[in-house]
Amino acid sequence: MTSDHFLPIHDPDLLAQGERVLGRDFRAMSERVLQATELTSRLNVLPFDDETGKTALLEKILGRTLPPRLTIYPPFYTDHGLRLELGERVFINQGCTFLDYAGIRLGDGVMVGPKATFITMGHPVDPEERHEFLTGAPIDVAENVWIGAGAMILPGVTIGRDAVVAAGAIVTGDVPERALVAGPKAGVIRRW
């Protein structure tokens, strides 16, 4: 990811010559997505009580030793894994998705309800750029936060300590500490 939060999909030099060839960074990201998908598919079919198998696969997915008292109930999905930072005593319920290429941090004691989704990457809104770049920004969730079932956290969001995100909420902006946020935010904000 470049500092301006854009990742070119195609090699810029070849694209300037009219050739649509995937760029080096995009290819590397795509290869990791395939690896993470293969690992999570194996994780998600293990017997629920196979703690040794789950730990081994989660360590491969995350690329490091698991923090103390981490609980993840499969199915669990991530597209990268290596940029997902989980604190101590984090609890992740079933069916959660972490698209973490731009980075996701869950502080100590965070609880995540079933089917919550964290998305750090997307595409530009403008149609001319939509197939040329990926955009992204990290998600930072402070300590002791509760993310309700089915909540969706979008790129660039910071959630303050002790906050609660209600079930089904779509979080598009920062959440102050010790606050409850709820509800969808969809609506027409631009037309072209």
C-alpha cells in the first residue's frame, strides 16, 4: 500500500503503453489472498474441539504466535491475515470476515459478534479509476470494544476504548470512546 492509500492494479509503466498487466504489488497481494483462502478453508472444516489444529492453522494465517486467551470460533474468513493484529482476550464469534490488507488492529478484550465484517480495501468511486486502483485505510479498534452481530466496519475507521457498535450497524466514521453507535447510513450522497 502506498502512502496515498492507492494500490495500482496494473503495472503503471506497461499501462501507459496500453498493456494491462497486473502490477508486482497487486500480484503479491493476490498470491497471499490465495494462501489465506486455502488456510481458512482448512481451518473452517476442522472439528470444533481440535484446538491444536485450529491453533496451528491460525498461526499460519496470522504469521505469528497467538496472543494469550484469544478465542476464534470458525468459520473465520480473512483475505490476507498477516495484517490482522489481535490483542489478548479477543473473542471472535462465528462467521466473521476480516479483509485486512490495509491493516486491522483489535485491542485487548475486544468482543466481535457473529457475522461481523471488517473491510480495509475498496475501489475508487469514479468509474474511470474503478478498475485501475484499490483504495484502503486501516481499521483500529481500541481496548474493551464490543462489536455486535452483523456489524460492518469500513476502511479508515477508529473505534475508541469501551465503545459498543450495535448489531447490524454500518460504521463509516470514527466512534468515540465509551459511545454506542447503531443503524445504517446508506443514502445518495453523489451522482454522476
